[in-house]
Amino acid sequence: MFDRILIVDDDEALRESLQLILAAEGYQVLCADCGETALQMIEESPVDVVLCDLRMPGIDGFDLMPQIARQLPEVPIILMSAHGTQDLAIEAIQRGAYDYLAKPFQPSEIRLTLLKAHEREALRRKNQLLERDMSRTLGDRAIVAASDGMIELLELLERTAAFKSTVLVTGESGTGKEVIARAIHAQSPRRDAPFVAVNCGAIPENLLESELFGHVKGAFTGASRAHRGLFAEANQGSLFLDEIAELPTTLQVKLLRAIQEEEIRPVGDSKSQSIDVRVIAATARNLEDEIAAGRFREDLFYRLNVVRLEVPPLRERRQDIPLLVDHFLSRFSHDLGKNIRSVSDEALDLLVRHRWPGNVRELENMIERAMILTDGETIEASALPPAIRMPANGSGPTTGERGPETDTDFSLKRARQAFEAELIRKALARTGGNRTHAAKLLEISHRALLYKIKDYGIRD
């Protein structure tokens, strides 16, 4: 339900009457006797819905609506008038009002109108979340991002997804390279076709060619039936080749030909087969070093490296850690059947400071372990492993990696506020001060952004 309602009317008796009715319903009610006061009030304190008289001295309801909409573009505005006609009601809706009430009206009418406005707003927000989830979430695997590096990566990912070009995803082990690959596929025109993943280092070398390209019956000892291969399985879709640096040099030549010619030849077959597959490769190794050492073909590297997405290690994206923790809490609460809602400030402080050599995978496993060991609703520092609670010398973040805190200020609350304030300033700078666009970039509601701007004393 809406929390804060602003009543704008020059009739003091009506304001007081509405305030009593709505306060009894549990709303927090603000009152303004003119348009100028209303604008000042919403600049200082955002509201969820506006009840506004149409005929007022100075700024009337029609003139006030667009000015409110500029500051609070998603807030429903309900106009009221004692001179109600059907034409006036139609004009109000056409000008952007959510609804129109003719005075005098019964308390039940205002309750019903607010209920309908709330239901419409809830549906709109649900649709926004669904749209965001469709672009950022794959099944139960979400891409959580607040840091500049990850946001830039996702922006490049979204621009790349629509094309068939090969993509090389690089980054340390555990950073989420397969999640990125799945996001590329999910946002591409191939989303309804198969996404096939294979770890090139997990299959014995003598079987890898058959796994990739297939084989015919009798091609080798034990080939009692034909096998399609992963390229054929991924036809019309995407093939994810994880740990591509593990691919033997003999197969690198055949992979290069398959990508260039868009055809494969199963083991033991005399004919080639056409395929339509988008190849996404990933590696934790430096392929340039592998080329210099003679372990990776330079021509294959250039074929794979059309678009390169480098996933930053978790220690370089500490702003994402609280968001990732919340995501894993939600996921594992469902999977483990536990109602754990939060992490204590002390525990979160330790998590933010850890260097995370295993990156997101390590954090994910640690949250799952901590939830298993937690009986209440909050994970305490005692549920974390000793390596987190009592790190060895040098295992914590180095100077310049700790975020906003100083050497003597260990307040997690102030650190969070500093992180948020800095991100908000960057978002406002990137959008030229447009708060609506900045809220979308930050993935929070416009109302939440206005509250934070006020709380942190941020000036555009």
C-alpha cells in the first residue's frame, strides 16, 4: 500500500476531513494549501500519491500536474473538483491524471480510488521487475552489479548479444564466466535454441574431438552407434567452450575451421555438415602468454577474440559484495528451507574486506555454509570460517582496495553510505542530472533515489 499521500487543496475543511479519513486507514498524510507549497514539499520529501484540487488560486491542478510529474514521474495524481463534468474528467485523464473525483465524494470512493491506484502501481512495478529479470537473470542465476566495472561489462554484453560474432570471456576462476556466457545467449535472438556448455579440460583428449564434432558408427573401437557431437547439439544456438586454453593444438586447427567455414566433419565421416552455431569461449589463462609459449594458435585467438569481455575479480568490485550476499541469501533460503534474512554488520564487514581468491564462487559457497550453521534469522560473524574472521597477515584488502573507510574508521554503516553516495553521484553525472534515468541506471525506484539524495545531502 502507499505510505505517503499529499493532499493539495485550498479548502481547509476538506483537507482536514481527508486527513482524518486517510490517517485512520494507516496512511501518512501531508497537506498543502496551494500548488507552490506542494512543489516545495515534494522536493523536500517524496510522496507516493497526490490528491489535488483542480481549481485553486495561483497554480491550478492542470498546471501543477506536469510540474509534479517532472519531479515524481511515477506518482499517480488524482484530481478533485466541485465543478465536475464528464468532459472535465476526460480532459483530466488525457492530461495525465490517474483518476478524477467529483466533489462531494464519500469516504468509500476515495478508498476505492486509492486501492485501484495502488493495484495499478504494483502491476507496473512488477512488470518493471520482470523486464529487468528477463534481461539480467537466467533461471536462478542472476548477474548482480553495482560497480562501474561490472556495469560497463553488462552494457557491452547487451550491445554484443544481438550479433553472431564470437565472444571471448576472460577472468579469474570463479568470477562467473559461464553466467556471462548464458546471459549473452539469453539476450540474443538464439535464446529459444540450445545453449550447450563444455569444459575443454574435463574431457580426455582422445574423446574430445568426438564430443565436439561427433562420430559415425564404427569410427573407432567402441563406437557402436553414431554420435551427433556438441556442435550439432548447439545448432541454431550457442556453444560455450569453457577453459579453451586446455584444447589440444591438433583440435585447435579443426575448431578454427569449424568456426570459419561453419561446417563440421564427424570422426570417420567423409562428408562435412553445415552448422549455425555461435561460439562463446572462456579462459582463466592469459592467451597471449599461451601463444608466446606455443600452446595456443594465434589465428584461433584472433577468430575467438572478436569481442572480449573481461570479468573483474571480486576484490576489484567490492561494491557488489553486499548485493551478492543478499542474492545468495534469497536463493539459499529457498533451496535450504531456512528463513535467514540478513547478515550482521560485523559479518558483512569481514566479507567486504576479504580478498576472495576464489571470487564469486567462493562467496557463494561461504554463504551457503554460513546459512547451514545459522539457527536464527541473521548470519553472525561466528558462522564464517576462521580464515575470514582471523585472516593471516596480508590476506585483507590492500590500501586503496577497502572502499571508502579510512585506516581508523571501521564503521560499516558509514562505508555503505559512502559507497551509495558515490554511486549516486556517478549515476547523476552520467545522466546529466536526470534523476529518472539515474534511478534506472542504479536499478532502484525513483522515489528511493530521491530519499537517498536527500539523506546523503547530494546536490546535482
